[in-house]
Amino acid sequence: MALGDDIAKGFYSYLLIKDGYGTIATIFDKKDATDSEKFLYNTIDFFSQYTNKEEIESGIKFGGYRYFNICKSLCT
């Protein structure tokens, strides 16, 4: 997991690897969606110290979105 505005402005990124296959995700706010490509490459640069950057960049890119809410009390 990586935190910091230089990686994903106020949110986070992560790298998961199992059996030689990996997933990199960059989580950011909808208002920063125009910077999504920049956040992705910042994340790749960060995690390239742990794995092969060329392998990461040759992978399949996909995107999506989710929304969740953390309530102070019971959500209805």
C-alpha cells in the first residue's frame, strides 16, 4: 500500500501479487479523474522498486469506480 499526494492525491494505491500475477490499483476522488493517468504512472513508478516496471507497464489496463460511505452512526 502507498499513501501520499504525490501518488494518488489524498487517497492511496496498492500492489497485490499472487502466484506471479499482480494487480495495481490507484484510488482517487472523482474530482481528480482527469489526473487518473498521472496517478497510475506515479503508482507504477513507486512499485517498480519492488517488481519489474516493464512487466507492470505491459499488463492490461482497466478502470472502474465504486462508492462507499462511512457513517458515524447506523446507515439506512
